[in-house]
Amino acid sequence: MITAEFTADRYLEEFRCNSAWRIKDIRARVLNDFKAWMDRCRAKLIIYGSAREQYARLWDYGRAVMKYNPRSGCNVVVEGIDSPEPPMFLRMFMCLRPLRDGFAKGCRPMIGVDGCHLKGAYPGIILVAVAKDGNNNLFPLAWATVEAENKDSWGWFLESLMAMFTHDQGEGLTIMSDRQKGLLEAMADIVPKAEKRFCVRHIWANFKLKFTGSTFKELFWAAARSTTAVSHPIPILI
């Protein structure tokens, strides 16, 4: 895969600075650079093991979770289960029972959802759901690995999450997000009865692109921190 075009592009500046660079020296430099890369890959394989072999044991991991931590939620989705070739991993959802029970007993009924990209040889997206406990600290609730961030994967994640609770279609819950790809559409289908809130930091990032200056910033954050007025008077006992 190391073609002349690849090598010329990678070492272009060195060729520019040293037009008399000898073939023997070029070969030694390329070999040293890419041998070091292979050495690092080999060391990672020894330390962390093969990711391919670890993915192949996901079903065993899921069964162990369900056996030793009953009433937890573990859902593994693969593609090609009926084909002669080994099935290909697509998704995995995890919600441990202690986290589910801790949310029900000690957290406010508000869930924040977000996603981030996986790096490395096996890319994908991690979807997470978190809450806040009585000390106002983040409380992990559930997570999943999916192939992409879209309406289908978010819908599957929310459906798996709601199956762990008794909130019918999200009733009684408030779900906060930064309006990720496909999430609003999935929420409308899976949790239509939940209250929807949006991350003010992400709203501000879009707001300040059009409305600049300290005055707009102060007014924006003052509005974000303001409370909702009660529509009826509250009697005060003296």
C-alpha cells in the first residue's frame, strides 16, 4: 500500500529541502517510520488483546451480566445471523440493575442523552443516558454502541431505555439533549409524553453566530437562568 504517490506526498517537504536525498536514505527512512508504527500496533495487541476476538465474546459477556446481575438490561444486535459467515456486530445496549434502581430511588426524573464518536479500527457511536443524583452529581444510567447516529439508532436506544422503567411513553420524565441527528424525531415516536429540554450551551453556540457582543450574551444567559412564574398564587401561612 506504500506507493510512490503516497511516499512522495508524505515526504514532499523533505524532498523540497533536500533534492539530493539518496535512494538508500529514503528507503531507510520509510522503513523506520512504518516499522515503528507496526511495532506500536503489535505492542497494543499484546497489551489489550484482539478487538475482533473481544467483539466475538459479546454474547458471553451479555449472558454473564444477565446471570450475575439479574433484571439488568443487555441487548446485542448483529447482522447476518443466518449466513454461513460469522455474524457482524451492529449494536449493544447496557443498563445495569443497580443503576436503574438508583435512578428510580434517588434521582430527579430528568435524563440527559448524548453521543460521541469511537476512534480506532472499529468506528461507531456511543450513546449515553445520564441523570443527576441528590448531590447534583452525574449519575450514569445506560449506554450503547451503535453503527451510526440517526433516527433509527436513537429510536432503538430510547426504546431499550424505556423498557427498563415504568414511564409509559416517557410520561413523568424530562429528557435533555443537544438535538443530535435524528434524536428529535426518535423522541417524538418513542417518548412523546416526556418533557423536552435542550442544552443551553449548544443553543448559545448557535445564537452567538448571529447575535454578537456582551449585551446579547448577558441577556441570553439571564433568560436561560430565569425561572417560570407560577400561574396561581401560593397561600402563605402566618
